[in-house]
Amino acid sequence: MIADALRLSLTVTAAATAAVVVAGTAIAWALARTRFPGRDLLEALLTLPLVLPPTVTGYTLIALLGRRGPIGGPLEDWTGLAIPFTWLACVIAAAVMAFPLMLRSAIVAFEELDPRHELASATLGHGRPSTFFRIVLPGARRGLVAGGVLAFARALGEFGATLMLAGNVPGRTQTLP
């Protein structure tokens, strides 16, 4: 019983952390490098799970992804995939709760980089992808690693939102917390 919960917890945490690191890095890069109307509002909405109680976030997720929700209903109609009370629900809940920690760390890491390094890379003939992978990511690695570690820890300890969206079904959705 405990071994199953531990195995599911580690699987869920690994999947959630991987998704959060990739999405958080991409979104943080866009937010750190662009200015547009509503940017601050978007950033506030993305970090909202950090300040909301986990049960409120879980309720919001079940309202959105449930069988009658605006996302879950059409998703189930089109694909037959029902998210609530599955291991995927555990991953989604853990990822949503961990995302703000990765996002904030990554934004700070990207904003601390000197943009002149990117300009120098461009003058040496490197395109945006090459500059991003050769200059930006290595320069921001400490902040990105810190965000990944924080996201992993948050996803591993997530209980409230997971309980609301995935339940606590032994052998299926019961995680260690």
C-alpha cells in the first residue's frame, strides 16, 4: 500500500516537474523579454495558485476539467478522456501548484541576464535558437535549477488540489502526502 503510494508519488512528481520546467522556462522567457498590455495581469494569474489555498485551486481545476466543465466536457466528448480521478489528474494538480515557483525563479533568472551577451551572439552569426541554448540557458541555469528543485518539492508534497481533482483512491490516485 505504501509502496504503491510512493511509486505513484514519484511518477506524478517526475511528470509534473518535467512539464513545469519546460512550460515555466518558455513562459518565463517570454514574460522576461517582452512587454505588452496585460503582461502584469497575466503574470499575476499564472502565480495565483501560490497564494490561493490548495483546495480552492483544486475546486477550480475540477470545475474546469470535470465532466461538465468547459474544458473537461468537450475533451471527454471528443477523445473519451476523462481527467478527474485518474493519475493524470494527480499530475495536473501537482503541476498547477508547482508552476508558480518555477515561473518566478525563471523570470528572475532571465531578467538578471545582460542582454548585451545576446546581442554579441547575434553579431557573431548565431540565430535566436542557438543564442537561447548556448548563451541564455547556461547563464540562467542557477535560477532554473532552483525553480526546478522548488517545483519538485512542491509537487511531491501536494495534497489539497490533488485530493479535490484526483481523489484518494488506493492503488489509483493515492499519493504519499
